[in-house]
Amino acid sequence: MDYRNKEGIGMTSMRTRRRLIERLESRGIRNQRVLDVMMNTPRHLFVDETIRHKAYEDTALPIGFNQTISQPFIVALMTEMLLDTDAPVNKVLEIGTGCGYQTAVLSQLVKWVFTVERVRGLQDEAKNRLADLRYRNISYMNADGFLGWESNQPFDGIIVTAAPEENPPHLMEQLSVGGRLVVPVGTEEQHLKVIARSAGGYTEERHEPVRFVPMLQGRE
Ligand code: SAH
């Protein structure tokens, strides 16, 4: 499918997109680069045609395989947290490609995105979609994200879009010194965490409560 010819909602889409960006600002997103990139990323092309009219509402939506595309506010917040550092953020690892929306946002803000998805069917769809939309600075792997991406470590930033029960040790090890990991941690009750690596070890901040699908072991 050629996604570039699917911009059929035209003006409506741009207007609703702008309204979404205003909502993100009013909820506290301050990073203008993140807001600009989300304004320019066609979220409606990442979801099924039947729910496309909801693509610019600030809600999570189903993407098949029992998974969801994250709520735009959470995508913006996690991206802002990832970039909130004086150190350069060039190489980013994303765990949980899903439909590829967060991947597309990241690819416009950093030099290279490495993205890992455990469900092959989701990965294939995301890869085709992102290639059609001409996002090129992305490497894909179908694997268990708990293990990170050993051969390409260390990463300046790591973002996880499914929730592990505990801090994921291999991902922490694959951070560069000065790097940061943004991850929702917990089971019934989850919180966003930012885990930063310094020469002396790790520091951790706990942020807002969130609701992500669980991070699962193995791949399919
Ligand atoms: N960022 C995605 C979020 C999708 S939901 C989006 O906005 O579309 C979470 C995703 O994490 C799902 O696709 C799920 O299959 C994937 N996932 C869960 N556990 C994983 C693991 N251990 N390794 C890699 N991906 C995982």
C-alpha cells in the first residue's frame, strides 16, 4: 500500500492535528522540536482505516495482536524525557516497535533509531509502513527486547513502550555513560521512570502513573 496517497483527510487532518498539539502543550509538553515533529507525523496512517478518524484524539488505540498505539501525550512526554539532557542523543534504542509511530517520531529527532519488536507480524507491518513513509534512519530486529541490542550498544537513550515488572538490567547495561532509559515499570500499578547512567553508577527518578501493556519475554 502506498501510504503517501492515503492523506485523504486533507485539511481536516491538519486541523485536528493542530488541536492535538495544542492539547499536548496545555498538558505541559514544552519541547518545541517534539511538538513540531508530532505535528508533522501522520498518526492516522499508523492505525487501521476503521479508526482513522480517531487518530488525533489524545487516546491509545488498538493496532491488532492485542496491542495498542500509545496515547500521544505519553509519546510526547517520553520523547521529551529522553531528550532532556545536555549530552548529545544520537543513537537511540526503542523496545516495542508496535505500529511504528513512536519510531517515526524518534527518527526525526535523533541520528539513528534501533527498534526491537517481539511480534514478527507487527514488526513486518511497521517496517513496510515506515519505509513507505520514507523514514530511513532505522534498524529493525525481531527479538526479545529484555536483552536489548548487544551488537549496537551503547545507546545514548533507550525508550521502552511496554511495561517490565522491574528495572530491566540488560537495558541499563547498554546505556552509554550520560545516557538515559525511559521506561514504564510495574504491573497493576506502573510509573514512568527515567534511569540515568553516570560514571559512578545509576540514578533513578519516578514520574507519573501510566498504563502500558506488559513487556513479555521471548518472541513470536
Ligand atoms: N510504541 C508502540 C507501542 C506498542 S504497544 C506504538 O505506539 O505503536 C507495546 C509493544 O511492545 C507491542 O508491540 C509488544 O508486542 C511489544 N513488546 C512487548 N514486550 C516486548 C519485548 N520483550 N520485546 C520487544 N517488544 C515487546
